[in-house]
Amino acid sequence: MKINGTCLTMVKNDSEAILISLKDSAGLPVNFALGDVVYLTIAEINQNTGALTQIYQFSTTLASVTNEATINIPKGGTASLSANKRYKYDIQWSSVAGRKTIIPYSDFNVIAEVTTNG
């Protein structure tokens, strides 16, 4: 996976682990609480209308108080994505205080895989 600002580029069909951490306005770590959920949602952009259609959602539920959450995209989790289409993603945090957007929708690019066996 390649990260450029908030733009993510991923090889189609590969597995990835995305580490999410939060900091407050002073730059200090913010802890997730037990039971908080962090979501990564991928949507396809309709080329004609610009409308977004959610096609994948990956999440992790925190089992302890920590300042990091890992979202795992399993091998094959992006198998139906095409390198010829435009996608967006966002990352949201759902806590007892409500849902907050961590990363507003940004580009999610897929590049073709070269090796398809092994």
C-alpha cells in the first residue's frame, strides 16, 4: 500500500493492515475505548453522476483501551475492484460519544496485480 497524504493506493487482491491512531490538538495520543469501532469504507464513483455507492466496509472493534486500531483488508478483499474505476474511502470512529470522521472521503486507487499465483 502506498499512502500519499490521505490518498491510498493498493494492489488489487492483496491483503493490507492499516494502522489508525488519533492525536488531540496538542499532538498527544487519544485513546480508543473498549468496544469502540473503527470503519474503513470504500465507495465507487459513478462516472456519469458523481454519486458514491458503498461497495466494501472493513472494521475493527477495540478489545482494549489503546491509542491504535488496525483495520485488516484480507487477501481477496478487493478482488472485484478495477484499476479503471474511481473510488473514494473514508475512515470513521464510532464511540459511546457518537460517530466521528477521522479521515474525510479521499481517493482510493487500485493498481493491477502482476503475480496472480502464490
